[in-house]
Amino acid sequence: MIRSIVGIDPGQNGGIVALEWDGQEAYPRFALRMPRTSTRDAGPGLPPIDLSRLLEVFQGFPAAVFAIEELRAMPVFGSKGARGAGTTATSKSNFALGRAYGQIEALLTATAGRTQDRAHHAIVRVSPQRWQAALLPRAARRAGQSTKAASIQRALQLFPSLTSLVHWKGNTPIPDGIADAALIALYTYRLHFRNITNDSLSTL
């Protein structure tokens, strides 16, 4: 039987959050910033993902659905095409993000292959546009609040205990990657599992 939904934000400052449910509602049991191979600050030189640690995390959920946010292509503009300063992504960062996404998917597939009952281990890909439209307040978006700020605010509103699950000393109560991962997991729970029965697991 499925016991956990693990939301994954594979972005540069991504995170992993596992939700469980008590028969009535989902709640966070585990939260982790995307593990890296060094402790250097996030940025253009962000260290690669610690694959050994990530595999260890995934294997800790033998009966789970893993909900990973789909990779969203970012625009790359030249020096003369600086449309929307602050939103431009370099080819190098796009490549790094694509590589990280591929590594995470490969580990998820490997983890599923080692699970004896594959019906109790599934991978769901979640569109960022869909979970954001479903869970982020429209008023915040209309008021011009950034997606990251709205995500953090909404995640803490729904799951105040997240602050106790992740060690964080940044300028926000929790990292935006943790907030996104929690909401990705919640979106998947509401979409697939709110009224699920064991017989319907194979439909995922």
C-alpha cells in the first residue's frame, strides 16, 4: 500500500518533501534541500547533486509515489536580447539543470526497479503551471507577488511544521525549493490519492 508521496523540486535550489496521511489529511514527515557534493553557496557555481545521498533518500521510501516537477525550458538571450532582466538563463545553467533532472529521473527509475511490488512505487511528472494554478492564491499572483514568495507563504500556511523539518538560516522561513516540493506533493495527493483505493493504484 502507498504510504508516502515524495514531492521533488529538481531546480537549482530544489528540495524534497515527503507527505504521509493519517486517513484524513496529508502532513509532511520529511524535508531535505537537494543534497550537493559540497557546502558552497548556491549560484552559478552550484555543486553537482550528491547522487549517493539522493539514492539513499529515495530508498528510504519503499512504498511511495514520487512526484517530480517537469523540467521547464528557460529562454537564453544574447547580450542584445536582454528581455526581462533577471529572467535570462545561460546555456550553462540550462545544461546543468537538464543534467540534474536526468540524474534524478534515473535514480527514481533505478529505485523503482529494486522495489518488489512495483504497483506500490510510481513516478508522476507534474507540470509547474498546473500545481501553481491549483495551489497558489490568485490574489497574490494578480498583486505581482513572485512565484517563489507565494509558494513559501502558501506552503507555510498549509504545513507550519515544515520549519522544524529543515535546517535553514536564509532570509525566508524555509527555502523556496522546500516550499515547491511540498506543494508538488500536495497537488499529487489531491489529484490522485484523496479518494484512492488499493485497487486503483495500477491506474497511475
